[in-house]
Amino acid sequence: MDHDDTPIGRVLTRREVLALLGASSAALLVGPTVDRRREAGDRILRPACVVRPEQTEGPYFVDERLNRPDIRSDPSAGVIKPGVPLALVLTISRIRGTTCTPLEGAQVDVWHCDAQGVYSDVTDPRFRTVGQRFLRGYQVTDAAGSARFTTIYPGWYPSRTVHIHFKIRTTSGSARGYAFTSQLYFDDALSDRIHALAPYAVKGRRALRNSDDRIFRDGGEQLMLAPTAVRDGYAASFDVGLQID
């Protein structure tokens, strides 16, 4: 299998977003601005929230229950996967009415392929890596709602653009289980620059760009990372708000 499953989720209209704020569970991005409105003569601050599209888990998720911030190595061998370092911070908030507060204690899983487009602990027509657990792991969000990971910039494989998978799950202390699964993407120009370097370059030029990826086309613009260069690689952050019953 060399492709992910059919995507799920979509970008909602503004009217649908407003309806969701007072209705069923949804996943939302907490924006940096607020919508200020007057009600009964008082100035009330409301978070500017846009629905994040949920996307397919794909065929390569394995619930390893591997709690670690640095996901680059295979724990059994301790060998770190080569690639451009990427520091990734996911910050999760909870939407309640008109407020967005940090969601502490949520489990955030991250998994993606290595520089050669290979996933760990799966069997695929292109590779067999059962028993290896590189580039997989989870963190539990802290009091600020943040989960921090040290990983590498992903490579590519046939039928997909460059991406990272993530899954957010509430803990057993929640009234009922909640899970949100989606993917993160990168600017094509940045991927081109990084994939021209070792060890990515040996794989050759990637086959698909963002606009050609059928899963990216279903809301990928709402799931873009904006990495900044740091001393030893890149750093990126991503905010997600969840409306949980």
C-alpha cells in the first residue's frame, strides 16, 4: 500500500462554523485575533475560530503508546534517523462558549515517514519495518496545552505530498472519549530546498506537490506549518482548538 485512505472532513462555511460553536463537537483553530461585539452595552471579547478539517488517519498509524518528546530514534537500537531537525510544538485549546482555554492532559500522537519515505513498524509493498518504531511517539499536553516534539523534516513517497500525521485524544478522565486526527503540511518551496540536501536527495525529485495531492486539496491550506530557521534546523508551532462536549 503506497497511499493514504480517502480523506474525511472538510472546511466549513462561516455560517456552519457559527452553528458549530453552539452545537456538536468540532475541531477549531484559535486565531490570534478576537471579534469584539457590544451586547447590552458591554464590550464582549469572542475568540476568532476557524474549523480545522479532520483528515484521514491513513494506513500507517500504530498505537505504540511510546511516550517521548524526541521521536527520531528506534528505541530498540537507539539509532537516530538522519534528516534536517524539526522542533514541533502543538498547542491544544478547549472551546467552551466564547472562550478558548488550554487543554491540559490530552495525548498528542505524531508519526511520519523518514527521509526516504519509509514508515516504521508496518508492512508495505515498498518496505517492511515491523518491530522498528522510529518517528513515532506521543506527548501529554502541559498546563499551557502544549506538546513538544523533536523530529526531522519528512521525506516523500508515491501518491502523497510532504506531510506529518497527528492525533489528539482526551484522557480517561474525560466524560467520554474524544479523538481528532489530521495532517500537517509544508510550503512546496521549502520542501524543495530541504529535499535537495542529504539524505533526502538520493531519493530524487518528489512526484507530487501540494496542489496535486487529493488529501491536501480537502482542507490542506488550513493545516500548513510555517517553520522558521533555527541554529540546527527548523522550528514550527501549530494551534488547534477542540469543542468537546
